[in-house]
Amino acid sequence: MTDANAGRERILARLRAARAAAPLAPPPAPHAAGVFAPIADPLVRFQEECAANRTELYQVDAANAATCLGDLLAQALAPGDGAPAYVQDAPILRRLLAALPPPLPARLRWSSEAAVGGDAGAAVTLAEALVVRTGSILVSTACGGRAASVLAPVHIVYAEAAQLVPELDQALVAARACAAAASMLCLITGPSRTSDIEKKLVLGAHGPRRLVLLLAR
Amino acid sequence: MNAERQFRRAGARAAADAARQDFLRAGLAGYGHAAAGARRRFADWSAARDRCQEVKAEALAHLDAYLLRFEERVVARGGHVFWAETAAAARDYILGVARRHGARRVIKSKSMVSEEVRLTPALEAAGIATVETDLGEFIVQLRREPPFHIVTPAMHLRRGEIAALFQRELGAPPGADSAEELAGAARRALRDQFLAAEMGITGANFLIAEEGLVAITENEGNARLCSSLPRVHVVLTGLEKVLPRLADLGLFWPVLAAAGTGQPITCYNSLIGGPRQPEERDGPEEFHVVLLDNGRSALLADRERRDTLACIRCGACLNVCPVFHTIGGHAYGATYSGPIGAVLMPQLGGLERFGHLAFASSLCGACTEACPVKIDLHRHLIRNRRDAVAAGRGRRREGWAVRAWAWLAADPRRYQRAGAVLRRLLRVRRVLPGEGGMLDPLRPWTRARALPAPPAESFREWWRRRTAAPPARDSHD
Amino acid sequence: MIRVALFIPCFVDQLAPTIGQAAVRVLERAGCTVEFPEAQTCCGQPAFSTGHWREARALAERFVRVFAAAEAVVCPSGSCAATARRAFALLDDGDAAWRRDAAALAPRVFEFSEFLVRRLRLTDVGAFFPHRVAYHDACHLLRELGVRDEPRQLLREVRGLELVEMEEPEECCGFGGAFAVALPAISAALGRRKAANVERAQAEFVTTGDPSCLLHIGGVLARQRARARAIHLAEILAAERRPGAAPARP
Ligand code: SF4
């Protein structure tokens, strides 16, 4: 409910008074064509963008996806601290993690059981779309909540090559569809960073230090 | 001391510090190079600017309709929208929300609007601990300073100064003074705050009308944490930040990044539509958007200057401004500094207090050239000067000089005689000792600059002599 | 043959007439018929930029009246040319007739180097100036008129001249009209930076198409007893090789 406030009416009255006589007519949505240079090879471009924005990209196939994910988790979860990995509860991730060697399975927390907590050592999620132009990953609250893709020091994303879209334009169409159900979406481009100190780039400001993308063919 | 005098003094002090200017410029030049690189990613940067300008103009032309649509969608998802006429109304509303939830700890991400309404002091006064979480903001908050630059608040500080500050305030170990170590220290110090706070406050970069979404752009992830972890999330934003549709971000996200930090796109571009939905695992139970007017609707009515509201706060105009290069952000003594500050502050804070900022410009136009939404910045500065003059708030001596000059120049003969007298006076002055000294009437000029000897003959005198006695080609040799 | 109506900015007229004289020489050498309408005074820029638009409008009206019939108005100052071309129309005060008059004149107003290169399609004016010269991009020339390459093209054709690029050629020198005396500390700091860039480029001369920038930069250089001097583009282009004469050093 909107909090009734008198200010609202006064502001609206002033805005209306200043309103253009012309009818509401948003100019055509600005699409990438004409503004951005065309992309020659989408996959190559995506790889280049990921390298530039420091996303660690691993291209995997059905045969080695599970091993690769297992290795990454073993690497991210130090044996000593017992920090859990939060995992989006999705069939594909269940399948990939089914054969995880001990003691790692005990450290998995499925999103159906718990929201991501401050103790997270890693988070594993899916993506809504991947953007070639900028090497970006679109996620939503569907991947285990808002914190799933930001709180853990390592964020591992599993996605399929078919999810690649060339431009932000298409990713925003996907975002529009997601926004009907999700209260938060985020277009992620590389790991968290800051340049606030003498303009020097430091990765891992408040979000993940590492962003790892497993791209399945 | 009045604001203008204060500005002159702070500006002169900063202008005398060449070492600091070099440091500041080195930082801003880094942005410049990055921005140039990012612009090259566009096939047609100028077309991108045109479209941004067009979309923003439409958003402003029907601002009421777009805001209502935005409100409707946010409310439909269970969010609250509050329309704040003034800074005080915004503060009171947010304080009310905090009290209702018994909030003792608030985490904030970077928001210039919160500086504009002086939100943090109000929260602190009510006994609510308020922590800035953007690294740069965190640093200047520890120093009890306002942000130095709207995008990069602590750019004026050297690593050593930040290390000393962290040792003093956070108990960081001495010697931990690399950028990595310092950022790490801040991350650790802020982690617990994120997890403990009851309320998070963020700004907004764009309000998407059609879909009812708040778009927040950042690199660090702190705004994401502020909007994910606490029970309540409050967005405080100017009501002008509307874009008609989600699709518009396909242009505005890369443009904002290119113009601001010179990135191809910023690390995190979040879209938030409301509180946690029934199916969702986390996220705030309550979601509030505070739309601040505080003079913006009046600016909207001003056709001549309406485009000022298109500003996306990218900071590009500061980064290229020679005056900002020389004096930095604090000397302005205003929430928004640099060219956009000089244009906006008199509108938001009154001609009386901030009118003098319009004169803090050489009118070089670098800001207008850099602005991604094509705001007519340097001409707005002249318009602000015009209004200051019309309101009788112009610079008095300058006014006399200009009026006298205009009177002389209204008549060629009068003008010519005056010119001859002027040249004679300048010649007399030259034989007096102490050029540039305290007694030199031309000291504002001559203190730092020599003045060449005035010629015996003006151009028009030469011309007349020459045309009277043809063929006088090269008679001036 | 083009008839050129010369506009000489008030400050050139009174304090730096050699710039105007040089412009006349170059234009005549280029085959133009040069006229100097004596009813002209000031374009009104100082009034415009300090916010005294009523005074500016009166002077703008005089300008438009004096040059209404001109085939081409040429001005050896980027900022005065920009005032006539871009600012006059802003002084309309809702007056459509004035907007029309201002708009009618605007396309016929040229800055000096712009006129030579764009209108006359001339880059070699037969000049000789055996010195190392840096070009400063005066703000209004660059950003109001979009003149960046024209002066450099002209300089490259000058015999004996070595054109060097200094650092930050497009950064404002800090003159800024009234700004120079209203906020002298900031203005001078920028002037010193420009002077330092000129010196670092080891230029003997710094040049541009705006006399007021040159007064400022030259003033700083002189005050610092620097080797480099400021000189207007027209003066370089007017310099010629004369048999037996020492190299030109205006
Ligand atoms: S005025 Fe333009 S350049 Fe300056 S901050 Fe706003 S959008 Fe950026």
C-alpha cells in the first residue's frame, strides 16, 4: 500500500503542470544495432570478455562437468574451516554433485533447506542468461535467494552454451520475464571489485573474490 | 564567513598545492584513459549519446505518468512508495520506518541523495548507528568528511593516509598498507555490520517505470548486501531517475559505465522490484522507495534547464573539468561538486547560497562534451550567471565594468576614444614600479601574469592610415 | 574572389593589433578582398558570458547590423567567432525575428583558420617560420566550433616550422574571460600547467587561434621568464622568407 501523504499530491500536481503537451510516446527502445559494433564470433568474444573482467571460464562437456565442479569445490572449501557450500537446489546440480567424493557432500547446503549464510565458503548456482557482448551472467533470486550470488567468497555458476545471448537487449527480455516472479535480478560481470584506493583494482571488495563459470557445451 | 568567500579561499588554497593537483589529475587521467577505451567499444558513441538524451527527454516529458506506473508496480509486489517533497520529509519518513522496526544499526550503500538530505546525521542523532559500506564512503565517513567526488569519494587520499586511518580507527596492523590489505581490512570490518543490521539503505541509478524496478549499479557488492540481508530495505532516490522501460538499460548500463568509470559495464547491475516474495528464501520483509523532489519539480518546470534532470551522476563532467582538477571536490562546499554541482546546486539549494558556483568555471565546455546525456552544462552555467545578475546577485564590480564597456562599445567613436585612453593609462602604469605588487590596480591579473606593453596604434588606426595611403601593403613592418 | 569582412575583437584592436594586421596580410595573400567595417566594436562576449544578457544583446544587434550584408565574416578569435555563431541565438528573449537574423548570419561567420581551410580550401599560405611550435587547442575553437585539425594543417605547411604536440593540448589554459580575474588563483594555476606543458614540449612558441588565451599563456610564460613565447596563428602564417633577412622572429 502506498503511504498516503499530502506531499505526493502536491508533487504530482507540479509534475503534471510541467508535463509536455505531446502524448506519452517513448522513442523506440534503443537497441544495440547501430550503437555497438557487430560481434564476429560469439563464443570467442564471450571468452575474451570473461578474461577481461576476470570471470574464470571453464568449458566443460557432459563427461567432465561433474569432475570439474568437484575439483572447484574441493579447492574453494578449505579442509580446516568447515565452511559450507550453498547450492541451488536444481536437478542438474543434484546430478552433477551426486558423485562428489567425501567429505565434501557433508558440506553442501541445498537452497531448499537454507538461505545462504555468512558462513558460506562457496555458492553454486545456475544462471538465467549469459551475455556475449559484456561477458556477463544474469542471475535472479531463483538461484537460491538474493544473497546466493553475492555473500560467498567464491561463486560458481553452471550454465549451458545455449544460454548465451549476443546482447544486453536479449538478456533484458529474459530479465523482464523473470521479474514477474523474482524480487531481485542481477547482471553480474566478473568478481566483486573496488578501485577506491589510489585507483588500484582489488578483486573481492564485498562480494565474491572469484567468479567461476562452468560453461557446458 | 559567507559561502562565496569560503569557496574563494578553499579554491585558492587548493590551487596553490601543485603536488595534490598532480595526484588528483593522475587519478582522473586514469579514468580518462579508461573512458576513452570504453567509448571505443561503441560503434557510434555520439549516436549512443543522442539516444540517451532522447530517452531521458521522454522520461522527463511525462514524468508524472511514468512515476505513477512505477509506483503501481512496486506496490503490486508489496513495496511502499513515499513521495518526499523536501529533504526533511525524506529524513522523517526513513526515521519513522527505522523506529517502527526498532532498528539500531543501519547499513548504507553510496547515495548522493542521502548526502543531499543529510540522512546519516539524522539517523545518528536518533541513536541509530549508520555505517557507510562502499569502501570510499567508508573511508570518508571514518574521516568525518563528505565525499570528494560523486563516484569515487576517497580519491583525494593516498594509501598511506588510509592505512594510518585504518590503524587508528579499526586497529589494523601497521604496515598493512597495500590496496589489497586495506580493502581486505574494510571487508572484514564491515562483514559483521552487514549481518547484524536491521535496515539497509541504498540509492538508485534508474527507476524502471514499465516494470516497476529499481536499478542499482555498483562494483563492490555492498549495495547488493544492503538490499539482501537486512529485514528492511529503503531506496532513497531523486524522482527524476526514471527510464520508461527495462529495455532502455541495454543502452544506459554500458553508457553509464563508459562515461563514469570507463568500464565496459559495471560489475553488478541489480534490479529490485519489491520485498521478498512468498517463494523466496531471503531478502527484506519490507521494501520502501522514497522519491525525493526537493526542488526537482521546479526544475522540471524550467524548460530551459529541464535537461539538467537527465543527469545520470556518472561523474564524467567532474573528471574532465579543469577547475575540478585544480581545486578538487571539497572546495565547492556543496553536495554535488564540479560542473553538474555548479549547475544543480543553485537550483536545489538556492541561488543565494550557491549562485557563486556558476562563476567557478572557465566555460571551456569540456563538461558538455563529456556528458553522456548531453546536458548543456557550460551554457547552463552562463544561464545561472544571467539569473544571478537579474536577481541583483551578480558580482558588483564585474557588473559595473561590463555595463561601462557595453556603453562605450555602443558607439564606435566613443569606443575608439576610450581605447586610446585605456592604452595611455596602461603605458603610464608600466613605468610605475611594482607590477603585480599589492599596489598594482591590475594585481588580479598581473600577480601571476605579465601584461605586454600596449601598442601606440590600435588596429583601426592602422587600418585607417593604410587605406588612406594606398598602396600601403605591409605598411606595418 | 571572396570579399571578407574582418571582425577584429575589441581586445585585439586595442592591445594586440599585430594579430589583426597579420590576418589582413594572410587573407590578402590568399587572394581575398579584405574590408574592415569601422562601425564594429565588440561582439558582446564579455557581457554574454558574465550573464549580462541585456548588454550582450545590444552589442550582438550592432554586430548583426554591421555584418548583415557580408559575404563572409572572418575573425582571428575562436571565442568571438563562436559568440557570433552560437551564442547570439540564445539571446532571443522570445524574439523570433532576432533568432532569424542571428541564424541568418551564423553560417557566414568564420574563425580565421577555419575560413582558410574549410572555405578557401587552403593549407599552404606560403609562410616561413623556422621554429619549434606547439599548438594549444583553445576551448571555444575546439568545442564550440569543432576546429581541431585546421590550424595544425596550416602549421604543417609552414616552411621551416616544426610542429610538436604538447601534453594535454585540449586542457583549458585557465583564461576563461572574467574568470581570469574573478578567481585568479585557479586561473593562474591552470596557466602555469599549460606553460609547463609548453616548456616540456621544448617548444619555442605556443600558438592558437584565440588571442585571449595567448595573452594569458604568454603572460604566465613571461612572468616565469620562460624561453617559450606565445604567438597567434595568423602571425605565424603572415611570416615570410625574405631574401637576406634574418629568420622571422616577430
Ligand atoms: S551532468 Fe552529465 S557528465 Fe555530469 S554527472 Fe551528470 S550525466 Fe554525468
